[in-house]
Amino acid sequence: MSRPDRVQVAIALGEMLGPDAVVSEPTELARYEKGWRYGSGTALLVVRPRDTGEVARTLAFASQHGIRVLAQGANTGLVGASTPDDSGEMLVLSTERLSRPLEVDPLDRTVVAGGGVLMSQLDAALEPHGLMFPIDLGADPSVGGMVVTNTGGTRLLRYGDVRQNLLGLEVVLADGTILDLMTSLRKNNTGLDPKQLFVGTSGVLGIVTRAVLRLSLIH
């Protein structure tokens, strides 16, 4: 497989998503190429989609041209898994602009959150309703990052991990296919629960663009 042409890829993605969606300057790439504590590499480019459709178009383009993609949330991991390798051939897909929607349902005690919503943003939106997403960490990860790592945190024994507080997902597969698994049902006996395939798999099966989360009361 030939090495992807950086300039051509940047032009194509810029035309597809808008020039502000593509990061190519070395000084701007630095924060995406180095982990919070561990891990560093060299990215081909960074692309920052604004919505699910743009994520799908990006992945379809990368699949068609044989470009490896690394999904990156808030880049707060401690195991060096959110940074590109040293080849300079990996396209980093940052979910940082997938911060909408953020729809709180106080009666149902659920929230629909974009994959790029940070835990701090989620906490700030829920607090006025007397609600919380019961995952507590020292870092400030994204919703998508918490899903694909099945985050536990300090409240694990009382409230469980993300898997136990996840009701629905929207995921984009590597070829650009969008899976709508969004639901707020607590109990669903209609068959297999495919959303669980994407929990704790580090994003290798698909990129989380939205999630429905179960909330708890603040005590």
C-alpha cells in the first residue's frame, strides 16, 4: 500500500468538511500527537468533524483510500492508546467538536450527549437538575472515550461502570456506516444488545458519536 499523500488528503478533507476541520500545521498538531502522560507519535493530519454525517464521510474516505484512522477523544488516557504511531501515516479523528446534542430529561433521568462532550461539561449541565452521571475521575474525558474504555472511577462499587449506565449509542463503523442504537429503555428483551459490542473496545469497532446515559440523583 502506498504512503498517503499528506497534501492531497488535506485538500480532499478540506473540500469535504471545510478547511477549519483539518489541522495540518506542526505547532497545532502537537497537542494531538502527545498523550496526557504517556504516548507520542506523528500524525498524517488531524480531522475534526462537527457531526455524525461528517464522521461517516471521513471514515468512508479513509476506507476507500486505505488510510489508517485513530479516533481520539479528550486525549486524557494514561496508557498511550490515544496517540498516533511514528509512521506519520495515521489520520487522527478528533471528536472534540462532537459536543452537541446535550439534552437532559430530568423526569426520565437520562441525557443524550455527543461523543465529544467532556465530563466537566456534562456535570455542569446536570447539576441544576439535581442529577449526575455517576462516573467520577481525576481526568476530564469525553463521553465517547468513557464508553470505549468502559470507565469505572471512584463510584464503581455503588453505581457500576459505564456499561451499566449506558442505554443507547450512535456509532459510525470503519466504512462510514452509521448504526443508530439510540434508546432510553431500561429493559429491552427484543434480542441481542449490540451497543455492548462497542463498550470497552477502545474504539476499534467504531466511533461513538452520541450516547444515551442513565443518570442518578445527587445525594
